[in-house]
Amino acid sequence: MALGGLGVSLVGFAGVIAALARPRAADAAVAAWRMRNILIGGLRLTVTGFATVALYTATGEDLALTVRLASFLLVVPHLLFFWTESRPGPAWPHDAWRRGVIAINAFLVVATLMNVALGSLGYLQILFVVYLFDALSIFFNAVQDAARPELREE
């Protein structure tokens, strides 16, 4: 439940970035990608965090099945990432960044799918923290760029 609350907070902070950031036209695609992925990351944590409690009741208090379902809920947005956002385009000014993000997402998908098979509550909690840091790293980069005056449009 606490991680669900953190996800809501992260989504709220995305609004702060939108208010502060005035990217140059050349950086608008990167800013849009960051906002979208902060929102997706925060909402993923919120929905999965809150749904885990409901799933536990819905599965007849079967902890292993609940953990497997929650792990699956965590991985779905990353699977969609490969379909929608991993292609070259204006959001990727450097192809090395794109390849790095693809590698991180591939690692998260494999790690999370392992817990779909294992059904470990401790592993799920670690995954929640890793996914939180994933979204927070995007948030940090957006705030850092918004604070740099040379990147703002005059």
C-alpha cells in the first residue's frame, strides 16, 4: 500500500516538472517521453500496489498466486514499452541512450517474469523498489534539465 502511495506522489511530481520545464523545441520530444514514462511508472506502482491487496482477497488469500499476478501487472507496461517506445525517433537524440534504456527494460522484464514463475513476496517487494527507482531516475533527469538555465527556451 505504501508503494502505491509513493506512485501517486510521483505522478503528482510529474505535474511539477511540467510546470517548471520549458524545453527548447529540439528537446520537446525528450521532455514528452520523460513525462509519459514518469506518469506510467507512477501509475504502475499505484495500481499494482493497491491491487495487490485486492488480489490477495480475490485469490482466497493465496499469497503465491497474488504475488504472481502482481508481478505480471508490473511487467505489462515494460512489454508495451518494447512495442511503442523502443524505436529510433526524436525522443532519442543519442542512439546509445535508446540502447541503454532498452537494456534496462529488458533486464526488468526478465527479472519480473522470474517472479511470475517464483511467486516470492520478498522478491516482489524488491521489484517494487527497483521500479520506483526506475521512475525516479527519469524524474531526477527531468528536474536536473529543468534547473539548467542554458536548456530553457528564452
